[in-house]
Amino acid sequence: MTISIDTRFVFSLASPTDVLLQFEAAAIPEQIVRSCKTTMSDAQHCARVPAQDGIGERIWIRAEGRFEVAYEAQVDLQRQLADIARLRMLSPHVMPGEAVQYLFDSRYCPADRFQPFVEAEFAGTEGGERIAAIRDWMATNFSYVPGSSGSETNASDTFIARRGICRDYAHVLITLARASTIPARYVACYSPGVEPPDFHAVAEVFLNDPETDGGGTWQLVDATGMANPEDTVKIGVGRDAADVSFLTSFGQTQFESSSVKVTKD
């Protein structure tokens, strides 16, 4: 399956400012970048650095004034898909190092305080069955409301409000998964199913790999129900949104506009 991406955004910097960008599709085994073109305004400095877990790249720029970014790509997806409800939980002591960090609390995902809730609400489930139950519970109890949250909203805030956008849904699912001793990470992505079209966020959980004895596999889960794992293109991963924002500015920045178009060929 081939996914076509066309992304453009513009921001302004009042003075010379360092900005970290991450918006390109990651070149990883499960998704092959067939073609890509990135065009940006002139910058005083521009450098690429590896992103979290080696998935994708970040771009450092130092610039001033109006800055435009345009990105076009075609990506072939070859992702391992599984019925998540049938995947077993891995005991913590057999988890690889890359997964362990995603058991811990992070800025937007205070998992420890939700342990009593998950044990009461989802009693009798574990592993992928627990993740499926969490996803279904959120579909019933949460409302997708654009503009209902901000950059400081964490999973606890969203859990209380019972509404949010994709980043909030991802944070809650990640938090409840970690509270269930299941590694979970935040995935910035592109998907043709997002409405309105925009940068999207989903969760990814680490469970047993049915194809490898004793192995584990990361599986995408979108609690909003908009993105299908089979046609979702990863940009990058992190503990939560703070790790993988498409634009992180280290100074005063005025965001002006953005457009994202994702289609399935």
C-alpha cells in the first residue's frame, strides 16, 4: 500500500531562534520511503539529528523572520498487523531495554496514579485484551472536541474532562496501558483517515510477537478510531507529545498556518 503525503506549514520568529522540527516520514523497515522532497526557507543553521529510538530524524534550524516548510513524500507500508486482543502481555523481567522506558510516568502521562482505576475497571483482562478494553471504553466515554485542550493538558486533565483531541486520546491510552504494566509510547503520524486532515497522534503498545517465540512487537492503537494501523505512516515516537512535536521552539514563535493532505494510492 502506498500513502502520499503533502505537508506545508509557516511560522515566524521575532529574533534568531533555535527550532527543532520533526515532520518527515521515518525510513524504517515497516515503511519504505519511495520518494520525498523537503523544501525550507533559508536558515542561519540547519542540521539533521537522529530522533527517539532511531525512528525518523529531527531537523535543527536557527532562523529569523518568516519560515516556510513544504514536504512531499510517497511511502510504501509493509507493517506487521495482528488482532491486538489476542496478543499476550510480556512479563517485565523479559522485556528488552528499548521497551522498559515506556513503563514509566512521563510529563503528560502520570500512569502510577491510575493503577487502582485500571484494576477495578478492566478486572479480568490483561495484555492485548486489556488494551482492546481500554480502547473500547474510551470510544464510549470520551468525545473528540477540537480546541478543548491545550499544550499543558495531561492525561489526568483529559480523563476528568472526558474530551480532547488526538494527542489527548493517545496520552490517556498510554497512561492506562502503563498503569497496566504494558509499555506504551506516543506516535506522531500521518493517516488518510484523519478528519479534519492534520498531523495525527496514536499510541503504540508492546506485547508478545505471535511470529517469534519469546519476542515482542509494537502495535499501533488509535483510540479516536480515525487511523487504521495498516495505512498509518510513522513520523516518530516518544514517551509523550513533548518528545515528538513537529515543531519545538526555543524562543518566541508565531505559528501562522499549516495544511496536511494524506491520500491512499
